Amino acid sequence: MNEILDRQQAPARHRLDIDAYYRMAEAGILTQNDRVELIGGEIFDMTPIGSAHAGKTDRLNRLFARASAHGLALVGVRRPLRLDTYNEPEPDVMLLKPRADDYQGRHPAAADVLLLVEVSETSLAYDRGMKLALYAKFGVPEVWIVDLRGAAIEVYREPAGDAYAFSERLTSGSLAPFLVPGITIDVGPLLA
């Protein structure tokens, strides 16, 4: 028995689940002013939102408002997306399947998402890497990454494992969410 206790043990990460994450908020360890996401059981601090990021997010919200007004989708801005016990990112904008309770009973899950949009000013590598793979893994059908510095929208569709089978990068033209085709975005003015 002493031999087991004398062996060196390598440090191990302790993953937080959603319940522990929310208990941290209830205890005041995490506050509403903290910009954080739970990814893979780890808390990630997000960079502050700059004016360009906030403006593009608000513009997308306004452009997608027609989908909401016509009952095609519910627009969610910076709201939690519950993927599983260890993952709850907060995308910038989501078009969600309409629900009578507007998701008051629970946070949306990947199956509720029609389109997810990340606006990237300083977080492009994180959004293209860890988060995009996570969205694909859980079957989010379509992701747009608005690359503010590169003045482009990256479109990802057809999740397959931890990647997307279809991707394109647009700097102009029209773009419509695959599952909400009645809403068309003019890419050039959005990026201006």
C-alpha cells in the first residue's frame, strides 16, 4: 500500500462542468461583468469587445430581425449555447428555431441552431480553431466567422466530425443562411 502512495503522480486537470460553472457565478466568483466561456471544462477569458465588433454584432442583429419578425427564427445575441456538460460558449449571434417560450426554460442546444455567427476582431485563431471544431463536433449546421481585420466572412457548412466539409471566404456578394434562405445579407456593406 505504501508503494502506491510513494509513487509520483503527475498533475491532472480538473474539468469544471456546467453545474460548477454556474455555482461559481452564484457565489460571486464569476460576475456578469466577466466575459468568459466554458470550453472543454475550462474557463476561457474573452477579450473585451471593441467598437467595431459591437457595431457589426448589432448590425447583424438588425439585419436578422426580419427573420424574427416573420417567425422564421429567433435571434440570440451573446447568449449561452449549451452543447454538453463541459461546453457552453457564447456566440455573438445565433438564429435559433422559434420556440413559444423564447428559450426561457433552457438555453439553446446545437439542435436548436439554424445559424451561428462569431465576429472576430482579435479572436480569429480561437474562433477558427477550438470553437469551430467544437461547433462541428456537436453538429451546428452553419457557422459564419466575420473576420473584421481581413474584411471577409468565412462560411462553414456540413459538419463532419470536428470540421466542416464546406467552407468559403467571401468579401462581396450576397449571402443567405442555408436554413433561413429568406434572409439575404449583402456582404460588402456589412464589412464596410
